[in-house]
Amino acid sequence: MQASEAVVAEAARIANEAADKAEAAIKAAIAAAEAQAATQAEEAKMAAEKAGVRAETAAQKTKEAAEQAMKSSEAVVGEAARKAEEAITKVGLLPKLVKQVIPSREFLFMIIITVLGAIGASVGISLGLSLLAP
């Protein structure tokens, strides 16, 4: 019986050592997994920070482009408003110019000459046609 007890004791000791080794291996595997997970988490954190920086840069560039477009559109609107005011001013001068030209002596003289010329031409054409008749 002593031999079987010794074998059982030896088996128990070997089993305990195997259990201790397995436990140590499990702890080492867990530590390695935790270290790997921490490394991967750190890498993911760095990648997220880089993506955040790129997103902020893109947002800043977009904001600058929008501000530039607003300044350009304001300049175009200002130019269009100035040209519209010039056109309105020129249109406003036209009635004033007409009011000055119509009562002028030169304009009345030209109208009278044109009317008299038209009357003379019509009389001349009528006379010429009447003389052609047999």
C-alpha cells in the first residue's frame, strides 16, 4: 500500500506541478493577450487621433474655401450693384435729354425742313406722273 500511496502522492505532486505550470502559462497568456490588446488599443487610439487631425484640417480648409467664396460673391454683388446704379443714372438722363432736345430751335428747324422737303417731293412726284400721261 505504501507503494501505491507513494505513486498516488507522486501523481498528485506531478498533477499539482502541472496545474501550477498550467496556471502560470494561463497567466502568461493572459498577460501577453492584455499587452497585445493594449498595443492594439494604443495603435487604434493613434489612428483615431490622426483621423481626427485630418478631419479638423479638412474642416478648416472647407471653412476657408467657404469664406473665400463669400468674399468673392460679395465683390461680384457689389460690382453688379454699381453697374445697376450706373444704368439707372443713364436711363434717368434720357428723359432729361429728350426734354432738352424737343424744345430746342435746331430740332424744330430740322423738323420743319423735313416736312417741307417731304411735301416738295410728293408734289414733284405727282407733277411728274401727271406729265407722263398721254
